[in-house]
Amino acid sequence: HTKQSIHRTAKVEHASLNPRAEACWYFTEARSQFRLSGTLAVVSALTAEADARARAMRLSAWERLSPGAREWHSSPAPGTEKTLSGEGGGENEKKPVSAPAAETSGRGGENETRTPPPPPHEHFCLVLLDVDAVDHVDLENDERTLWELEQEGEGRGKKGEWRSRVVWP
């Protein structure tokens, strides 16, 4: 393992040990915030090998990325110190991200075919959030609504009924 792959692997392992997470969006014009809480599932190259559904989801997410975003996954791990060209280079040398390449044949017109993207990079992980609670704060109307999934069963695909309650923001 390289230092880069060990760093990225540690982040994935952390999500496995503590899979609870939240995602938050704030819409400025509407003065409205959504906080989604749930359990993370990380689909890495390793986990995708064992699960055909996970493999298909990871591949689909990879293919929807722009060429520049796909290229970014082969760069050194975030926080890795850069070295300037001519100072030894190697793995830590900054790799320039080129302008996104066209994924077309270049012929134009209706019969234009797309070149399939390369397979997902080994470090590319798809992170899924299995939502079990939503907190919506509407500052425009001074309202807050909480939705919680009352679960029946475990894991992905769990069933249940959503219950909501209005509380003070």
C-alpha cells in the first residue's frame, strides 16, 4: 500500500466503524434548510466485487462524472504535500487536471457515438446515505417539521412508516 491508499482506506474504514451521518442543504432564496440523517454505506472497489447491484451502482455513478472529475480520483490524497516540478517529482508531484475531454467520436450529428469512459479508479467510492430522518426548517414561515422513519427490519431496503411532527424552529 502507498501512503495515499492507506490515507483513503482509513477514511473508508472510519465510515464503516461509525456509519451515522448527516447531509445538509440550505436554500438561500427560500430561507429553507433540510438536514437528512441516516446510515452510510460505502461502495468501494472491494465491496463492489462481491455485490452485483453495488457494482452496477458504482459504475453508473462513475460514468455520470465528467472526464475531469474522473481524472481527479487519480491525484494524490487530499492533504498530501505537493512538491514542485524538478524537486524529485514522484507520487506527490501535482498532476495537472486537463480540460474535460469530449466523449464523442468527433463526427457530430445524430449518429455520433460516445467513447465509453475508463473503468472506475480503484480509489473511487460511492457513498450512499440511507435516510431515516429529515429535519426541515422553513425560516420564511417560522416552521420546523421533523420526519422520522419508524423502522421495521434492518439494513438497506428496510421498511417502515414515516411520521412527522411540527416543532418550534
